[in-house]
Amino acid sequence: MNIAVYPGSFDPCTNGHLDIIRRTSSLFDKVIVAVLCNSGKKPLFTAEERVDIIKKVTADIENVEVISFSGLLVDCIKENNAKTVIKGLRAVSDFEYEFQMALTNRRLDSEVETLFIPASTEYMFLSSSIVKEIASYDGDLKGLVPDELIPVIKSRFN
């Protein structure tokens, strides 16, 4: 089975993330969306909430599984019998950091490959940080996140 892992904080999950998940799901037998538990950050949603949210918005994609993980990504990849890391790229600035991470992961496990998928044009500007900034000012999130997440995200700022 050809398995890919799409790691990230997904805080919150955006339409850009969903676009990468959908596109990746057509390339692999199974896509594991791996939600990072980073104790150094103060997320808007807990890891469990982010997993539940992504499960809900990907329920129509049969070959997607959602998990949470902490520690090294290469360990998560091994534990899930995957060989490929999926990374969405919005801009050249994303590439510099992600390329360094890809080389690091490759150094830690020579069997791990990273596949870079460019963001679709309509999502190149989009990030979780932008969504949180807009929500903090009660701005319109339509088209940025799945519609069912809008009230959930906005409730965190009221």
C-alpha cells in the first residue's frame, strides 16, 4: 500500500489544507493527516479538536485517516508504514524552510521522500494565521475555511 503523511498544525484547517488533502488522496492509496502536538505553541484548538475537525471535513474522502502525533515526523512515518511526506507550498519562502526539513528527514531516515505540492492559485495567500487574524476582528471567513467551521472558529474569539 502506498501511504503518504501530510503533517501540520492545522490550527485551524483551511480550504488550502483541504485542497492539498483532496489532491493528494488521488495520488496515494492512503493519506494520513498528522496533526502536530507542539507544546511550545498556544493553539486555538487542542490537538483532539483539530483531529475531530479534520475528520469531519474529510469524511467524504475514503482513503484519508486523521491522527495526532508529537516528536519526530520520521517516527510517525515509520509507525504508519508510510514513505512519503506531503508538503504544500504557497510561495518560494515556504520552499526554503520545507526543503531544509525534507533534507533533515531524509538524513534521519534515508527511505523518506518529500513530495512538494504547490497550492492552488486561489489559496496561495491563505494560512491558518491569516484565518485567525481575520476571525479576531470578526471578519468574513467565507471561502477561507469549510463553511461548517466558520461558527466554531468565530466562537473562539467572542
